[in-house]
Amino acid sequence: MSSSSPPVYDTIGRAYVAHRLPEPRWAAALAEHMAVAPDDLVVNVGAGTGNYEPAHCNVLAIEPSTVMIVQRPAGAAPVVRASASALPLRSGCAQVALAILTVHHWDDWASGLAELCRIAPRRVVLAIDFEVHSHFWLLDDYLPEVGLYARRCHPGHDTIAEAIGAERVVPLPVPRDMRDGVLGAYWCRPEAYLEASVRANASGLALADPAVVARGIGALRADLESGSWTDRHADLLGLDALDLGYRLVVAG
């Protein structure tokens, strides 16, 4: 984050812990690709409230938003208030640099990604394929302006993969009972999007024009009441998971 503007989550992260719980299947994938030993150090950059931080090694959290820092649970890893683009750490100090759904919020993402490479030989970044993400039914059918914004969002998973020298890009499908309230979490539970608190904790919705969101959610409410949403998306009801563009990018 730049010094001239407050971190975005100072505004949109005020009730984050109630809706953004770690999803166990995503946590297992992260643990597999971090592959840390008990004495290893993981630096979690843009750490937020600490979701997905490994429990069985050393962790240092980096987070610019005081609103997020105060929501970290008792016993969470120590946290340093700092920017991703200028980490107050020596080169090669950690075994793993971790960044979870955060890079597209960084003012200077190129410097931030270079910092991940500087501090650790292994980099694990949960990123987004914004082209896939932008065609989620909520955006295509009800919030096309948000979908257009998503298609223009940067950096996507491919840019991040190139910047950190990734060898693997692993799709993370969203299970139908997803615990982490990312924007696509409720793909088969559309009634959830009618709740303001749900929308407030998904950055793509929380940062959108409120008038656009109100119009789109009003149309969704009408389609749920009439049954037309179910008619149009009956194919989703039998799926266990859906690919909405979430990607685990792994280097080292």
C-alpha cells in the first residue's frame, strides 16, 4: 500500500472474521504445496486475519491494515504492520513467502512480488484467473459492471506466475459448502448474496458502486422469488464444486 492512501481493508474488512473462515480443502492444498518443516519460517504477506497460516511451523504475518490486525485471534502468529512492496526483512530470511487473495489489492504489486522472491526460495500465492472469475453467474447475469471490472483487474494468476517464476498453477474449485466467503462461495446458495453482510466481506462486491449492486441484487431477489434462477441454473444443483478461477501459484 502507498503511504498516501489507507489500506483497502480498513474500509471493507470490519466484519471479516464472521464470514471469511478458512476452507479446509483449500487449506489442505496450501499445506501440500508449502511443504514446511517444523523449524521453517513462513512469511504471510497481506496476512489479514490469518486464514490459512500453517499451525506447525514458524509464521510471521505482514499486514498494512490495523482493522485486520485487531481481528487476528488470540494466539495468532506475530504481525508486523508493513507494506508488501517494502518488507522489513532480510533477504532469504524465510523458507516460504505466502500471499492469499491479496496481490490484486497491492498498489505496487510488481515490487511486492519481487519482495516475495527476495525473502524466500518458495513462493505460494493464491491468485485469480480474472477471465474465468468474471463469468460467474452472479456477475454475468446480475452485475455485469462488476464482471467488466474483474476482467480488467490486475495482476491475474498468469502475470503473478511469471513474476515469481512459478512451476505449478493449481486450480482450486469452490466446493458447494465453501466456508470461506469469497465472492464465488455461494454459487449454489444464491440466497446468501441477498445478505448485505455477505456482500460486505467479498471485496469485488464491497468495492463496487452501491447503486449497481442494489440493482443487481434486486434482480436476483426477484428471480429467486419467481423460480427463474433455479430454472436457468438447474445444472449447478448436482455439482460438488465449481471452477470460478481461483488458482494456487507455486514457485520453488
